[in-house]
Amino acid sequence: MTPWPVTYLIDGTFIHQDSNGGGGTIENGDTQWMTAGSGLLHIEAPPESLVMSGGLFHGLQLWVNLPKADKMMAPRYQDIRGGEVQLLASPDGGALLRVIAGELDGHEGPGITHTPITMIHATVRPGAEVTLPWREDFNGLAYVLAGRGTVGAERRPVTTGQTAVFGTGGSLTVRADERQDGNTPDLEVVLLGGRPIREPMAHYGPFVMNSQAELKQAFEDFQAGRLGTVPAVHGM
């Protein structure tokens, strides 16, 4: 009844548990890949010790939509450890590429996806530029985690917290400015793309369906307890 949330944790610790029995702890550089499918309840939070004592907590979460044919598939949970991702370097060594999911120039990431998508975390050294081959039937996004740089052949400027949307074409280009600010030595950017689903979308709260009638049914299932309960596991 919902898409799949993808949580990429750069720094810190995150605990997950759900009513389908999935769950675990992800830490620095790990990714949590959860497909909600036909519906479940889940809890995600930093551990109490981190909340009470303070500390670094840095990450992002994406919601990836499912096509109508897969909306009601069985839920699934996958942990991807930082050491499992495909590590690549640009030819000149100016960029480190972590392929979390999808494919880049014949190299497959470990993330199991239900529609064709690619997710990459790129670290680009000051003054370096990297051009990546990209499927022409994919859209393309670049989200800047930290630093300053430019994207595209036109070198459109981007900085921390901004998202660039690429046009059509078979490649993505990212360049780091020669000088970065004091908070980060490099340009850190997440590159995302996938084959557009192009279906009607109805969204309310945590539910994403194709029609208002399906949304209503999703809420009724939740209120009737058909999505299960979250067990007291994984230290929570």
C-alpha cells in the first residue's frame, strides 16, 4: 500500500523494526531498503543512547514509488552494509563512486529494486569532474549532501541541500568547485535515476496508491489492524 522507503545513513545509528518481522540496525554508510508492498507497520529511530547523550546523526530517506502491478506485493526488508556496495573510481581518481543499487557501466549495486532504478553516492575532489554513463530511458537527479559544484555540460551551480534535475541524454556530469567551505573537503552528491512509472498517483499520509478509492481502502485496512503489529524486538 506504500512505496519502498530507502534510508541511507552516512553517520550515526538507526534502528528499524516492522510487523513483517523485518528489522535491524544500520550504521555509518549502511542502507536500509524496505518494501512496504501490501502494507505493514514499522518504527525507525536512533537508539535511546544516542538521543540521550547526543552525537552525530546524518542521513537521508527516499520514498520510491511502485507501479500499480506491484503495489500489493509481499513486504520485504534488506540491510545493505557499507562494505557491500560497489566501490568505483573515476579514471583520473578524482571521484569515488559507491553504487548502492542499480547498474553503472556494468557494475551492479547490491540493492534489490522492483522497478529499474540507480542510486549512487559520489565523492568528488575539489576541481575534479566526473561524467557517468546513464540510461536514456531513465530520469536523473543529483542531490548535494555537502559542498559546492556544478552539474551538466552547462555547469549549473549547486550547493548543499539543492537538487538538480537533468534533461534527456546518455550521461550525467558533476564537477566540484576548486574551493570548498570549511565544513567539507569534497563535493558529496547522491545521484538517482529510474524509469518513469507514468501512472496516476494518490497520496495521503504514509500511503501512496493510484486512486482515492484505493487510499480509502488502505486507511480502512490500517484502522482494522490488518497491517499487523510491531513486535518488541531488536532492542526497542
